[in-house]
Amino acid sequence: MAFIILILSSSLASANVYFDIIGSYTRTDDIWDQFGGGGALGIDVTRDVSFFFRSMYSTKTLHSKADNEESYSHITGLFVVQYKLQLMNLPLFWTASLGLGASRSEASYKILEDTPEAESEISDLGPAAAFWTGMLYVWTQHLSPFLEIGYHRSFYNKDFEGKDIEGVQVFVGLRFTFFGKNRSIFEGY
């Protein structure tokens, strides 16, 4: 048992630790298509497998500053496992990811009357799942741009029960590796 703990702790101590900054397009069907952003904090467990926590926020406003303004938002927090496959000894990786966690969606509406009762807001919190595939390019030892496309689904049982809060997601991001064992950019790709 002590041998297994020693092996695991030494491999994790030399693993890459990184932070992702992400811009996103999220299709949410019943609460409009939304643009947003977010981030992730992760660790490479092996050269091919990473674990991270990814949080994304997106929003959409219709009829901004008008009497009938509508606002929609969607936020997710997912624990993700990612597999990376290096392509043809290049600093280019195909990625496949699976995430499970929670999401919260909100909608607020103003009605054409100017009274406090003319505003309404609904929101729901529930489990969420998503998967993505894409490309990661190791540009330098510390910077890796990526592009991912995938599908997400939220499961609600109150205000958004029966609504389709699901759809395509597109992520454009930059991974900053700030700790770990990085290879030289000139070393054996």
C-alpha cells in the first residue's frame, strides 16, 4: 500500500497543472442561444488523461432597455475527464472530454406595464452532463490554444421542467500551464 501511495504522489507531483480561459457559444434551445465565457482548473494525471473543473457562464438579453426586456442566463460547473491523443508526432492533440456536474438557468421578463408586479423571474438548479471533442495545440511550454465542439444537457424538475435546456457548445480557449513538468518545444514531437 505504501508503494502505491509513493508512486501516485510522485506522479502527481510532476504533473502539469493548468488554467483555461474560455470563450463560448452555447445553444440552450428554450432559453435562446447565448454567448459567454468561463474557465477551468486542471491537472494532467498522465500524458494522455487530464482531470479538471470547468465553469461556464452565458447570457442573452432581448429588447434591451425596453419595456418588454427579457434576460436569460445559464451557468454550469462540471467535473471533466479529458483524453488527449497526439497526432503524427506533432505538438497537436485531438481531445475527447466528458463532464458531469450541475447547472443553473434563469429567465426574467418585464411586461409592458410599469409596476413591480410586471416583472417575473424563474430559475432552476439541477444536474448537467456534457461531452466535447476538439484540438489542442502545444504552442509553447506554457501556452496551448484549443477549440472544442460538443453537446450539453441540463435536467430540471421545477421552473424549467419540460423545457429543453440542451444543445451544441463551441469553446475557443487558451490553456496556461503554470506548474509541472513541461517538455521543451524542440524535444521530440
